Amino acid sequence: MKCFRLLFVFVVLFLCSCQNSKTSSTQSSTITAEMAYEGISNYCHSEYDWSIAEDNPSIMNIEMGEETESEYQIVFRSYTGALVYFYVDKASGSTRLVDYVPTLNIESEAGTINLFDYLEERD
């Protein structure tokens, strides 16, 4: 009976230590604000035509929006005045896109992307 208790304690301690290491590795891979901005900037520069803004760069921009405990908001402003809100999940990098046309007051879900697909590989 004593051996069973010792074995049980060993297994519990082992499982707890494995769970703690998973938790710490997840926390270390948390998306930073800089990573979120860089990934969204890379996405916007690859997906949207910036040539119209060459003569007047102020008509298109990307800026950080609000931040919550679980996500970053990054806003892309097009030369047309339309906005795309990017909501980057800090834990997973999953990013939800919402299009908004202020002049018409129209908002629509525009899909999702994985932020890691738009980040430069780091050593």
C-alpha cells in the first residue's frame, strides 16, 4: 500500500511538472504588440495596392488601436477612407478582420488570417 501511495505521488508530481512546462512555453510564445504590428503591416503591404499613396503617403496608414487583455487591435486606413480593423489574438496569432466604411456606416466580417504567416522568420 505504501508503494502505491509513493507511485501515486510520483505520477501526480510528474503530471503537474509537465503541465507547468506547457504553460510556460505557451506564455513565452505570446504575441507582442510589435509582432502584431509587423505582421499586419506585412499583410497590408502584400494585399493592398499602396501605389496610390506614393505621392501622398498620409492617405493610407496602419496604426495601433485599442488593446485588451486578450487581443490587439490594429487599424488600416485605405486611401478610399475605408478602414480594416485587425483583431490579433495574443495567445494564438489568429487574426479576425472587420471592414468598416464610415461614410456608409457599413461594417462586415472579412475573414481571418494567421499572423505567423506574415511575420519574418526569427532565429
